[in-house]
Amino acid sequence: MTARLIDGKAVAASVHDRVHSAVASRLARGLRAPALATILVGHDPASEVYVRNKRLACEKVGIRSVPVHFEETLTQAELMATIDRLNADDSVDGILVQMPLPPQIDPVAVTERIRPDKDVDGFHPYNIGRLAQRHPVLRPCTPYGVIELLKSVGEPFKKRTAVVVGASNHVGRPMMLELMLAGATATCCHRFTADVAFEVSRADILVVAVGKPGMVKGEWIKPGATVIDVGINRLDSGKLCGDCDFDSVRQRAAFITPVPGGVGPMTVAMLMQNTLEAAILRESES
């Protein structure tokens, strides 16, 4: 068996097309385009690339981009004041603060300062709580994107065993909630899990997000499983790789995401979807 690749670029393009059509329809009905404010602090090269990609995606789908860039010396009070201003701005539908932040700024306080109905990252405790209660509003973009990828290959979810390796607040934990919401029976492995290989071997659906190159081995994989590799790691050679040993895992899985070109494009695509949904929700409540 050689797994079929799940083309994240193609699925992301379909999400972008869907958002673009919805934005065009809004404009035709005399409504304004949704607007996304992206806040970047400092000059971290990776963060600059991520923010640039998000702003380019906005341009592609017709969402108005509101760029905000500060030097690394920014204080927490100054950032909070900016978030308060954007929270109060009725022309802005979504607010995204690019992580990581400089050490003088508390990222938890920043996340909680963004209004839940403008939290297009989906990380505010209110939005995580709504997902846990099975009434999602704005959903964390990467797990939301993984669900779209799984749907694209006809994943039925119900009566399927799902295993998530990694328990981060941004991916692992909300991923488990998303899989349960979809109908799968989900387990989350973390650093205290006694036997990760055994847990992985039970998985019909496997999502790996730990940031350790090649951690998951091919012999761990249940034959016919669907494998979503969220990890993206740069080796000393400069090559990008995921958290799975791709070549050996592909010999046992039915479907697998490549790295790069798998989950990565979906995160930005679902950010566009969330920004559109934020605009629609805010208008319905006004």
C-alpha cells in the first residue's frame, strides 16, 4: 500500500474560492467587504512571512486587510490599547495578533483582550469553550482546516478511532474537540502518555502535531489509516519535514498529507473563512 497524498493547496484553493464568491455576493448586495486587522510586533523573519501570506490571502479573496506593525520595544499597555481600539472599530471584523510576542508581553492576556466575536484565530477561552460545548462559533484555524482536509477524502468520522499526538492549546487540544464534534472517538497523546506507539497503532485517523522531525514511525501506523501531519520542521540540510517519517508511514497509510503543501495552506484558508463568518455573525447580532 502506498498512501494517496491529500493536496492541501488544492483544498485551500477551494476554500479561498468559496470565500471569494461569498465576499463578491456581499458587495453585490451593497454590503461592505469583511476586514481583518493583522498585528505584527518586531521583525521575526518567520512571523513576517506568515503575516505577509495572510495579507496576500485577504487581497486574493476580497477581504480588506488592516496592517498594524510595531517595533519590538512595544509595551503591553500600548498593544492592549491598540486591541481596544480595533475592538471598538465597527469596520473591523477580525483581529489577529501574530505570535510569538516579545518577552515583555503576556500572550495569554493579549488573546483574552480580543473580543470573542473578532477572535478569528479562535483561541479566546469563549470560543474554545463553545467548541467544547458542541456549539462552535469561531474555530481555531489549523484544527478547522484539518477537518476540511479529512472531509475532502470522504472521511466518515463516526465509529472511527482518532488519535491526536500533541496537546498544545493551539492545535492538539482543539483538534481533539473538533474530531469529537465530527463524531470520531478521540484520544490525545502527550508527554505523560505511557505508550504513544500503541495509541497510534489504534488510529483510523491520526493527527500529529508535536514539532519533532520523524517522531512517528511507519511500523506504528494501522494499515489503511488517514494520517495528517501538522508538524513543520527545518532540518540542518535546510529541508522541511513533518513529525512523521513520511516514507515509511506512506507505505501503511491510505491517505497522508505532505510537508510542505498539506496542512499549512489550510490554516490561512480557514482564517479567511473565519473572517467572513465573523462579519456575518456580527451583522446578524446588530
